[in-house]
Amino acid sequence: MPAFASLCQRGRSFATALLASSLLLGGLLASPAAAAGTTAVRVNQVGYLPDGPKRATVVTSSTQSLTWQLRNASGSVVASGSTVPRGADTPSGQSVQLADFSSYKDTGTGYVLSVNGSDSDPFDIRANLYDGLRADSMAFFYHQRSGIAIDASLVGSAYARPAGHLGVSPNKGDTSVPCQAGVCDYTRDVRGGWYDAGDQGKYVVNGGISTWLVVNSFERAKRAGTNAALGDSTLRIPERGNGVPDVLDEARWEIEFLMRMQVPEGKPYAGMAFHKIHDAAWTGIPTRPDQDAQPRELHRPSTAATLNLAATAAQCARVFRPYDSAFADRCLASARRAWTAAQANPAMYAPDSDGTGGGAYGDTQVTDEFYWAAAELYATTGESAYRDAVTSSPWHTSAGAFTPYGFGWADTAALGRLTLATVPNGLPASDLARIRSSVVSAADGYLSTMTGQGYAVPIPADGYFWGSNSEAADNAVVMAVAGELTGDARYRAGVLEAMDYLLGRNAIGQSYVTGYGETSSHNQHHRFWAHQSDASLPNPPAGSLAGGPNSALQDPVAQAKLAGCAPAACYIDDIGSYSTNEVAINWNAPLAWLAAYAAERTSDGGGSQPTASCSVTYKVDNAWSDGFTATVTLKNTGSSAVDGWQLTWSYPGGQRVTSAWSATVTQSGADVVARNTDWNRAIAPGATVSFGMQGSLSGSNPSPTAFALNGGACD
């Protein structure tokens, strides 16, 4: 959520004026917000995965099925079929039909979908479709770093710049920043971190959810055995080659800042976190960070910020430990201090009135942050005090943890649920089953919403408010986790269709990601990437996600140019439209999460799987009188990749598997079979895949001793 937008986080009742005009095949959106695209055949302008869903939306007033043809780069028809009429689509105000060419699985570039004489933008079909976006969406965070020179050798000369806010004239900070009057009588070194959005403020509550998503992306990939793609030297950042996964290096830049925002020992409210730091007044456009001459101010601590620190620092302690145990210890100590301080000060709220020079990010409901922080601390430590905080929270059983509008910086209970559902812990079996069921039920709701719409967007018709694109992306994250928990491929299909929406299959026929698609956003609201304002400055770099349609029209440009727009068309690619076209770290974070997920090689082909050299580690994570949880780690010790796996073993003590995640597990008598999910099908030489199980027992719990991969014995 960008700086201007904090008051809009929970606003849901925005106007939903619909178009009344007839929409003709091949025509543009007949509204004040004319569609950016030039075709009525709306596709993912980047392309489709060979084994993924391939659907297009066609804007037409026809009520009869139309013929579609898929043509390759040479113009030859390679597939054809008939569209399915849908009629009126409420969010877009359009009449539409759907074309489904998912059965076509060949690869190539320059495909065009033709419907009744109208051609789509060209697109590719290839397995490595999302590799570039995986890197570029993460590179956004390096570009947004404060307190470090952005290196031309890493980003190109157009995007290189001196370090911002290191106290070098004309900067006033961030190495010795005073508090606002009446907040504190000392200064703090709060250098580093990521600039939040198009402005140059830094906000703990928005940094928290953004950091969590970046780190969680790696944690999920590690469970799936695909973390090598996020490993060391996979990003163009200064830390590459240091032995630490680059995604974690990038997250650390923000985590270090978040810990600097903690009130030091010996001061009032020690252990709490300052809510934010930014300029005393709004910075003009354009202003390069190192040229910002405004005084900087620390704003009073808040319970919400403190719990964001507790949650992300606890997650840091868990995920960073294999790579830097000393840093993990620092993170855990900071998390514990923050938790204790928040308990002592449970109602220090950031006021909505504190919006001069930066967003207020006001939040007066922090029970969800308490739940999230307790979940992260419990998942990391296993300690009973944090478990009790989890189980006593009203959010632990609330049906409202997942909402149709997605999680966000002010609504974080879902993050706690996602962690508890996927990180092994000692909660009772009934609790774990209910938590995982809640994730799956939420994902089912998003799929149902998509099915009811012409553009398959995982947000409701009244959900087009500030940052709606991140709402769609966050809900897609939940769908991906549901797929991990169940092994059901339809959730991955939902994720990919959500990506289709962001990349051009939408009401305006435009990709919202800079540099991706024939027609993409490139004038996002930003103080340095301000080419529209100053031709000597660059447009945003590739991989930057625009906020998206906002039916409330909360800036002068939107109000002047988008009056009367349908909700899903209330967007304009103009640097002045901060309410529809800003960038923000908490918008790019779920995009990066999804790009990494979508980039994982998948296949739903059948057939037998080849035998392979392997080793298996079976670890009981938790055990109680009548049950247990366990993690199985399968390593490919051979020289060839495994493409599809089936692992078998027998339980010697009568144990029964009752649920599993990251694999489909079945059992007959003592014999157990675990099969890959779509996204962890491939295991590169030397790589590992991990999956987890919960089981029941009636006596002892001896571990199995013999495993076989695709029929061949493992070491």
C-alpha cells in the first residue's frame, strides 16, 4: 500500500458505475477510460505455460458462439474451436465470451489468437515463460533500496544513482533522525531498508508484510525442493556469491532496517518499533533520493509496527538459521523483545491523522497482528507461551481470517494461518486440520469468484480499490498454498489465470507490469522513475507492478480522466494518478512470490517414472500420545534430473497417515506411497524435495528404514 493510501485499506463500498453502451467485437471500451489495448481479444500478453490453462476473453455484443483460431508465428492455424458466451461482466461493464485453447501444448513464440476477424496481441507458449519476471520482480527491491548506491553494472546506467538518505548533503538523514516533537528526545540511525512506494518514506507495517512475502517465497520453494532458482547468484545484487540465497540477501536489507526501528533499551517504550520515518512534508516529483533536502522524522511507536517486527524477525530466525546462525539469533532476540513490548503496550495505535509527508498507515485493530506474530514465534521456537497465544487468539478459529478482499498490511491474520498450515509445529491434529481446511476453503472461494467473472479475477466486483492488483496477487498466493496442501492442480491453474489478469487479460487489455506485454504500464507514480515528468529520468524498470483499478478515483488525474468508469477499468497509466498507478513494495512482493511459483517447471503428463539414485531423510518433528508429524526429505543423488517421482515405504509400527502437504500420500495397510505435486515434479541432480505428513499411532512410533524411488531402492 503506497503512502497516500493507508486510509483506504478497509474501504470496500466504492462506487461501481457500469457501462451502458454496447461493446462490439474489435472495439475499444466505450467509456471515459478507454482501453489501452487495440483488440477485443484479451490474452496474457507475455504468454502461457505449455501445460497450464490458456484462456482468452473476447469483448463482443454477440450472443452466439464465435470461431477462434490459434495461429503460429508463420500464420498457420494450429488449433481452432468455439467461444463460450458469458454475456454481461459486472466489474468490467463489458459483454464477453471466453476462448479456451488449453489443449494446445506445443511451444513457440509469436502466437496470435483470432476471433471472428480480430487478432490478439502476440504471445509465447514456453516452459521458461516466467523466468525473466521471477528475476525482474525481485530486482524491484534492489532498485528501491535506501542507503546504498545503486550500481550501474547491476541495473544499467539509466537506473544507477547515488545512495539516498545517508546524511550526505543535501540529505538530512537517515543516519541520525530525530523524532517528531513530543515523541522522543534522541536520534536514531535508521539507514537502509526499502523505500515504500513512489515516495521515499519507510514504513514498518508495510515493510513487514513485504518482507514476510519475500522470505516466505523462499521458505515455500525450499519445501518444494525448487529453492535453487532463488539461491545464491540468481539475482543481480551486490551480495551475490556470498553463499546465501539472493532472495534472503535482499530481504535482509529490509530486516536490518526494521530492527533499527526498535526503541533501544533504557528508553521509554523499549522494544517497541517506531511506526515510520519519512520527510516532514511531501517530496515533489521528480526528486532523486540523494537530492532530497527535506528533514526526516521518526513517528511514534505503535503496537502494529512492533508486532510486524516480532513476526518478521521470528520468521527471519527460522529461515536464515542454516545460512547465518548469528544473524538468526539477532532476529530472534529482536522478535522476543518486540513481542514482550507489544504485550505491555497493546493499544498504541498509529492515528489516521498522521498523514503529512507520508502515509498514516493507521490501524486500530491489532489482534490480527498479535496472532500473526505469535504464530511466527511458535513456528520458530515451539515454545508453549507462543502456542498459548496462538490458540487463545480469536483469530485462531475465526472464519474471517481469509476474506474475499485478501490479506494486507492492516489485515494479517491470514499470514499466521499460512505459516501454521505449512511450517511443522506441535498443534493438535484437529487444529492443524482445521487451519489447513481454512486455507483450502478460502482458495475455493477465490476460484469460485474467478469462475463467475469474464476475466477470471480472484477479487469481487466491489473489490477494485486502492492497490487492487496486490489484492488479486495476495489471493493467488493463498490458492498456491492450497495446492501445496492438497496436491490439487486446479489451484495452480487459478494462480496462473490470476497472472493472466495482471499481464493483459483484463478490462483494459493492458499488462500492469512494466516491460512485460505488448502494451504495459510504464508511467507509474514515482519520484525517480519519472520519465513522464522529466525526459532525462527513466521509466520504472521491468518487473514493476502498478497498483491497478481503483473505482474511488482518489487523485486529481483519475477524477478528471476516469469519471464514469466501470470498476475494473478505473485505471490510467499516468504518473499523476497515484491512486491507480503507484508502485509499492507490498504490491511487488506477492508478484515476486507468484512469479517464482509460476516459473517452476511443471508437467501433468502421465506414464511411468524412471528410476534414480536417491537418499531419504525421515524426521519426526512432533509426537504425542496418539499422533505425530514428520518431514520426509528426498535427495536426487544421481547425475540426471528426476522428472516425476513416487516414493514408497512401509511403517513398522502400525502408523497411519491422516494428512499430508507438498505431496499426495496414500496408504494401504503398512505400505505408503507419496507422489509429487505439479510444482515439485522435477528434482535436479543434487537437489532435494521435502514433504510433510501427520499421522496417528496406537503404540510406539518407529521410523521406516527402507525407501524406494520409482521402484529403485534409496540409500
